Amino acid sequence: MPNPHIDGKVILITGGTGSFGTKFVKTALAEHEPAAVRIYSRDELKQYNLQRELEADERVRFLIGDVRDGERLKMAMRGADIVIHAAALKQVPACEYNPFEAVQTNIHGAENVVTAAIANDVPCTLALSTDKAVNPVNLYGATKLAAEKIVTQGNAYAGDSRVRFASMRYGNVVGSRGSVIPLFKAQALEGELTITDEDMTRFWITLEQAVEFVISCIGLMQGGEVFVPRIPSMRVRDIADAIAPDATRRIIGIRPGEKIHEVLITEDESRHARVLADRYVIYPPFPFWSRSMSELLGEELPPGFRYSSDNNDAWLGADDIRAMAELVPAIA
């Protein structure tokens, strides 16, 4: 359906050949009318494969580049109307083992995106974040927390220009690399599941939902917000029951940097947040945000509100999990 916020616009997406980036590009081209979509990533093979999939759509531009390269980003963003910042090092163990690399991509990369957007007077930049940025216990979460702060405060650096920045946080993406569902499906064939902790809970979102949420946030953002979708939780033991009820289970304990439950909004953040039908909006408690909370849409959150995967009011049942698992291939 027509979307005035992206139709006719030039969109650049960093990490454009990743799982989210690929889905975003395909959705934008198939369901909307952007003037151009610039795919900015550092993997030429993935770009080649995606180019073949898109059948030479004339609206698509493939740009080789790394978010670590600020000058290249400035060139890539010339004339852009919207930037979606999805590039990141995302695997927790890889970030723990390669901390300098994680900092350069996730933190300095975010700084480069903000600087390039200001230099090119890009009206709208939306960055993707994660529940692991909340009260982080691993380096990946710490770098994404820093990236959120950089993006939010980018509005202060933009000053009175039209340039605006916002972020969105979401939970685990169903079927993504490292997801437990394809792992359990593969282990079910062997008859034994390895489970970190049966009481573990996680927020879950599909790629399709994540893309649609990002597109909707583009139309809502005024600069400085962190958007959080209202999404369901799942228990690890429920996933095991749904996928392989007859398999034996071996408890291996949580891995370094993991939590039993994830949090998307803390008690402190909820004091300056609002709830809408399908999302929460965390507003920036900084001087550059000139709007009064009384002017904002949505309802205030109760004192001490905390949005975590174990106190969620929405849960996926066994039938939901089985239907979801059917769409996800097992790990080869």
C-alpha cells in the first residue's frame, strides 16, 4: 500500500546484504515505491547473489563499503532521504573474542553513520538495536548500548537542521543465525537436545515483523526516540516441547554473556516512555528534546514498569511455535 514516508525517497541501508537488510530491500521494492535503494555492505559475493535475486531492478544500487570507513559513507549518502543502519557484528562469542573489531564496527561505525548523515543533510536515520543493549552483560550488548547513545545524541549535533536520528530495539529474530529453533530441529533428528536453562525466556520477532516495524517507525520518528515493538515471549522448554517432545534433554548451563531473561525497557527508561497499541516509545531525557510529555501520543507507563521477557503479557503457545518452526530450516 502507498507509504508517503518512503515512496519516492532514496533509501540507503547499511548491512544491506544481511538477514534484515535483504528482507527490508525485498519488501521495500515489492510493496512500496522508493525512488532508489542503496545497498551498502562489504561482502561482494552477497551483493552479487542478491543482485541476481532482484533481477536487475533499476531502482537498486550496490555500494561496496564498510561502516568503519567514514569517508566512504559520506560519499554513499549523498542525496539520500532515509538511512537504515543495520550493519553490525552481532554474534556474542565473536564479539567477546574480537573486542577491538566489535568496537570499531558497532561503536565507531555508528559514529560514522551519524557524521555522514549530518554532513549530507539526511532527514531521517533509523538505527537497529537489540534487547542485549539493556543492562548489558556481554561486549555485543555494551557496543549496541553505546551505539544507541551515539544515535540519540546525534540529534544534538544536528542542531537546528532537518537531520533527525532514532533507534529501534527488538528481540531474537526467528530462524536467524544462532537461533535455537534451527539448532533444536537438527538435534531432534539425533534424539537429544542441548538446553542451556529450561527456565530461560526470550522475546521473539519474525523478519517480516521487524521490517514492517522499521518502516512504520520512519513515519513516527521526530528524533531521539527508541522504538520498542510489543512482541511475544517464548520459554526454551516450550520450544523443546513443541519441536521435539520425545527427545532427551541435556542441560549444559548458560554460556558466558547470556542472561536467563532479556529486558527491552528498564524501570528508569519507563519514566520517560509511552505505550501505544503496538509499541512502546522511549523518549530522550535530554535538553534537545523540546516537546512536553503531555503533547505525546499514548499512555504513561505505571511506576516501576519493566518490560522483560519473563513478565510479558503475550506468550507463544505450542501451536504457534510449531507453525513458526515449519518455516525455519534445520542447521545443516
